[in-house]
Amino acid sequence: MPRHSHARRSLLTAAMAVACATIALSVTVLSPPDGPPAGERPPPLRPLSPRVTTADDRLLHDAEQRLLRDCMGRQGFTYRVFPIGDDPESTLFPYVVDDAAWARRHGYGAELRRQRQALAKSDPNRAYFAALPADRRATALVTANGPSPDGLTVRLPGGGTMRRSDRGCVAEAQRRLYGDLGSWFRSSTRVGTLQQILRSRVVADTGYQKSLGVWRRCMGRTGYAFATPAAARAAALSPVRPLPKDREIGLALAEVRCAEESALSGTARRLDAHHDRLLAEEYRADVETRDRLRAAALPRARRILSHVPQA
């Protein structure tokens, strides 16, 4: 995630970001709950983020899209609700591919990536905004995202800040869904950046590095000289010279076998859970705010989606 966001995006980029991005989940106007009694440990926190998109994720996404559509419509623009995308392979397998059935069917997911790209290109909002006259397109940008990236600011755990507008239809939709736009923006943005920190801590852990060395030697015996699973994935999915489907699957299956032989898969899962707990405790206030506000938004989302406008 970028550390600074100051430049105005083009309308087409903004429209695609609005249409295709997975909504981060947070916000409400409720006061924080009282802490645990003295001497009592606070309850364990939920994971920083789920590995797969849940039904609640889709509910919140769809409700925000509905609100965005209605807001843009009131300003004279057409916006089509766009479904949340499937989970990318980098989310399903953040450290190493370890599912033989999945690898046998998808390899590293090159075909799934092409399908996501095709879906993005088929988004009717993309064609609609691209067809608008230049002045009308600029007005649509301001309508959607506000006149400038000002009004909301958050300092990120990894350093730097992120800014965005507290005006426009995106802000209005999130404010209506989550209640307190500022709290939603700060808590969800900060927690969202922790995923990158989490993964960097896992791969730097000595336990991971030890298993990685065994994985590397295993891959070498099968004829693949890759230093890390990330390097193997990058080679398979290269935009310049991607591997043919059969070779992509062969490489992915070799990675699965070596992930098991080296115990890299189990080590990564154990370390991910360990560092997830540590980070969640370190940023407990943000995580609790995200979870509490997300829960409060769910009944609002159901009401929004149950309402059918009269013709």
C-alpha cells in the first residue's frame, strides 16, 4: 500500500478503483466498550484479516456499492453495482503453494489472473466513464471522490501517512454504511497495512528461513533453482514470458511437494498465526475498532440491500 496519496487520479482509474476494489471493513459511532476487569486478560483478537472473502465481506461490499450507485445517480451519473472479485492466489497462498489439488488444476493461477483482468475490462462503469466528455468526466471524478484528497489523514504503522477526501459519493456511501467515516478510515487503513508487515515478519523469522533452506534444496533436486516461492511464482506468472500451462502446473506441484517435505508450509502457518497475534496485540485499539465497527455495519448493510426503490 502506498505511503502517500496526494495526486489526483484520472477519472478512469478512480472509476475502476471504486468498481473493483475490495472494501475494507470498519466503522460506527458507538463508544469503545469498557475494558476487562483489573487483573483479567482481554479476550483474544480475531485474525488481522481472513484468508478468503467471507459472506459478510460480500454483504458490506454490495451495500456500499448500492449506496455509491444511488449517490452518483442523484448527481446525474450512471454507476453500475460491481461484484467483489474472487480471492487472488497471493491471498490464498501468501507464503508457499501447498494445495496439490489446487496446483494440479490452476498451477500458480495464471488463468485465474487473466479471468480477473478480463472481468475488470468488461466492467460497464469503465466504458461509461471513458465515453464521457472530458469536462463531464472531470465532474464525475469530483462527484465520486471529492474535490481533493483532504479531510481524512492517518499515520500508517510502517511509517508515512495516507490522505483521502471526506467528501464525494465514496465518502458518503461509507459514512452511511459505517457511521463514523473518520474512525472507519483510520482503523481499517491501519489494520490493512499490517498484512504486509505480518508477511515480512514471517519470512524474516529464523524458523521460516531454516525451512526455506530445506525447500530450496528440495526444489534444486527436481531441477528448479529458485531462492524462494515468491521467485518461482514470479517466473511462472511473468507478464513477458509466462510459463506454458503444463510447465506452470509442473512447477507448482514441485513447490507443493517441497513445501511438505521441508515443513515450510506448516512452519509458515504456525509463524503466521504467531506474528498475527503479536501484531494484533500491538495494534489492539485499531483491530478492536475495526471489528466492533464492522459488526455494527452489518445490520445497516442488510437494511440497505433489502430496500427496493419504487419504480
